[in-house]
Amino acid sequence: MSAIARHSVRLDLSPQAAWAKLRDLSLAPHYVPGLTGCRFHPGVQEGLGASRRVLRKGGQYLDESVVQWQEGTGFVLRLHKGSNESPFPFRQASFSYALQAEGNATRITLQMSYSLRGGRLAEWLLAKAFNKVVRQIAENLKAYYETGRTQNPDMAVSTSNIKVA
């Protein structure tokens, strides 16, 4: 991967409480802007190999599959559409979540690693936008984890945990 967008926030939660929320892959629509729901693909719903389809406004979707899982501390999702294809404009993309204890609180670091079909110039042109998106996701995640209130007005609660057949 050529480029990285990263943001870190302090959660007013113990590492155990933060992990209990983070490991639930169905919660992303509560804090990722533009998502309207989440459906799991057949198979495991947690850990290595878990896969979900996140639904977006306008009928769009993105598949995310767990390619690394460190129990208690985080995981990495490969972003794709269907079996292998990365969604436009990406050549490759992954998103990671990592927890680190800070006393009685927890620091979470979100990182999007990617390469774009337009090469280095496209990566340079879009870097600021991707950094802003990762920062917004981190800030929304913090607010949702600490308050339990959905931070995403696009969230369709009725479809948040429907399984894909």
C-alpha cells in the first residue's frame, strides 16, 4: 500500500469495555458516515474470516473482510466489492482498528492504508479528504462508544444486523 490516513482518539472506556464494542462488527453503521446498515456474509461474524457488507446511501455497498485479528487489541479489514475487486478509486485498501491501554482509559487508532488506481498523483490529491474521513470516523466512534447514541443520521436501524443469504 502506498498511502496511509490515520487518526487516534482517547476513549473514556477500559480496554475491556472498548474491545467488547469494537469486536462487534455490526456496530459500524452507528459511527461511519454514509452507512445505512450492515449485513454479514455466511460464516463467522467475529474473528479472522468474518465478512460483512456495509450498505451505503443510494443503494451502494462495500464488502469488508477480516484479514487480521488480534484478540483484545484490534483487527484489519480488507475493503472490496465481491470476491476480490477493490472499490473505485482504490487499487487496494484496508482499514485497521487498534486499541492501547492508557491507564483506565483506552486509545484507539484507526488507519486506512491504500493505493489508488490513479497512482501517486491521485493519492496526493485525495490525501486530505481521506484523512478527514478517518478523523470523522474516529470522532464518531468515540462519541458512540461513550454515549451509546448513534452518530450517523443515515443509519437504518431496522437493517443493522440482517444476515446476507
